[in-house]
Amino acid sequence: MSPERPIAYVLGRFPQASQTFITREIRGLRELGVPLLIFALGSLPPTQMDERDRRWYGDVRFTPFPVGWSAIGANVRLLLKDPRAYLRTLRMVLTLPHRHGILRLRALALMMFGGWIAREIERAGGCRQVHAHFALAQTETAMVVAGLLHLPYSFTAHARDIYAAPSALEEKIRGAALVVTCTRYNLEHLRALCPDVPADRIRLVHHGVDLPTGPVPAEFASTAFPRPPLIVAAGRLIEKKGFDILIDACSILRDRGIAFRCRIFGTGSLEKRLRGHISAAGLGTEVEMAGWRSTAELLETFANASVFAMPSRISDRGDRDGIPNVVLEAMSVGLPVVATQVSGIPEAVEHETTGVLIRPDDPEALADALVRILADPPTAARMGAAGRHRIHAEFSIAASSERLAPLFGFSVQS
């Protein structure tokens, strides 16, 4: 197929505040001139999207109700047009070996979604490949579309879809023309999971972040912290983020007589429990649950902070972070990071160079690392500057887009 034909992206509910890396990836590819058709299995208002991404939000095509006339009509047309392909695809999606049998019922809805997307692609003049984000329902829908239109499919695997809720993952990998993942840690796991799949079909592309404007300094001019120094953390308030460990570390700091403030940004299912934890520890003055903030608002806070804390852990269900984008964003403005040695985090945070890495679930180690940063502003400034250089060189949107586009068959002019 001609490289000018678009890539069809299949997303889940869109846009989600916790998945800004997807909107940035799409923007980066569009800026390179890669043509895209974008589909999503559910809609959310774009109120939390960056203004640059709201410009193309109107191009996203959201699937209709799976048993509505639009989806039914599309599937009937495809069945009549190529009954063999339709029935083969239906059998494929119904017989995927899911860990939970209830997902086979979901497969019927995904077949309807996939049929509707396939018809939309036909109406748009076709595409060269179908690509999904997350190896869950999105990838199964992409497999349906690919089967109906006789196209290759690919997907990007992230974290929960690999470790906490894998769903016929090996079958999806073996059938894909390309599997992309966002950390070397994931890459090694996926290649080991399917050693029979050629290694060049499972590829690493780190997520990119927006770079702050302005020159990259050799070292920050300021080597003094505001008083009291500010510790910041951000992310969904769920088990794998480890914010309870950060609260325990703050208790240790207070008991050692160290002055500080800590602000934890985010929302999630553990918010009430974490607020109770803060109250029970008597940390109402020092620790604030600050709610959700946009990336721009977080960057403003980072400019006045002393250190960023990311106490990630592996949850009881096996869920874990990849490389949290908020870590990359903190590094992009020169904030030193204290984080755990979990999953792909060490691929961004270099111990003793851009921050400090510690064991997960260890509040004493976290407190010691925070004290080390807070007690040594010159070292913190050096780590922050090194981190900013690292993000500019390896984790920008431009860099990630230029690595991804050739995997889809598009040449990139240097």
C-alpha cells in the first residue's frame, strides 16, 4: 500500500486525563505529516485537553451504540460483502482465550464496534494499518477491523494491560504486525513472553513530553530552596502509586524536626483513605491533597518546588507504572526526582545523576532520600539540570514521534 494511506488509531474512552501521552503522540505524528484516522470506543469532554490537541478533537470518530442501527447496518453490509471474512473474524474474536470467560460476551460488542469502524474506514478511502493503544478491548477491536478489511494490525502495550489485566496477550502479540511498548522493562518482558516472535516486531518507543521553552541551563543559578522546602507528587490516587508510603515518609521527616511542605496532586479511588491517613498521622499542616491539575498548572507548581517524589510500587494485582509521564515532566523543568526502582522508572531517572532511586514500600528509605536532596541544594540543582538535559535529548515528543513514524512505514526527514 502507498505510504500516503493513513494509519487508523483505535482508542478506548477518549480523552482521559491519565492518558495524555496518547494525545501527545497523535499530535506529534500529525506534525510530522503522518495521516491518521482516529476512532474511540467512548467519548469524554475535551475540557482537560491541551489547547493544541483540542484543534483535532473534532476529527475523532466515536463509535455508536453497538446494537444501534448505525452499527447493525455497517455489520450487515460487511457480512453480505464478504461473508467468509466476516464469519472468520467473528470466530476469532469469540474464541480468544481470555482469562475471564465473561469477556467473550464483550466480544460481541467489539465485533459491532469493529464493523462500524471498518465501514467508516472504507468510506474514508481505506487505510494501511490499524493501530490500538492498550492490549485490551482496543486491540481486540483493531483485530476485528483488520480481519474485516484484510489489513495488518498493531498495538502499543503499556502497563496494566501487560501485568495486571492481561487478556489473550500472547495471541495478540503473535497476530500483530508490530507491537510497541514504552519501556525497555516491558520490551524484555514481552519478548520473553513470546520468544517465537521475531524481536524486531516488538519495539521500544518511549513516550514523549512537551518541552518547556527557553534555553537549557548548564546548572540552575539558584542553589537555595524556599523555606520551608516543597515536596511535590502527582498521579492517580491508586495503590500502585504508593502515596501512602510518601505520607509515612513525611511523618518521619516531621519526627526528625525537618521543616517541609508536601503537596500531592491527583484524584482516584484512594483519595478518602489517603486523606484519613494524613489526618491520623497529624500531618494536616504539612501535607495537602491538592486535587487534579492540568499539566500547565503542575509545571507552574514544579517551578517553586524542591523535589519531586514518585513512590511507585507493584500492586497486589501486579499492576505497576511504566515510566510515569509526570516524572518526565518534572525532570523537563529541572526538578530532581526521588523515585523507586520499579518497572521502567530507572530508564529515565538515573541514580545519583538525575535523582535518587530507592526500594519500593520503604518509607525510611524515602525519607532518607528526601532529606539528602533537601539538605544539599547544589547537588539538587546539578541533578535537576542533568534531568532536564536528558528529557530534551531523549524524551521529547519530536524524538518519540520520529522513532514511531518509521515503524508505521513513513519516512522522516531529518
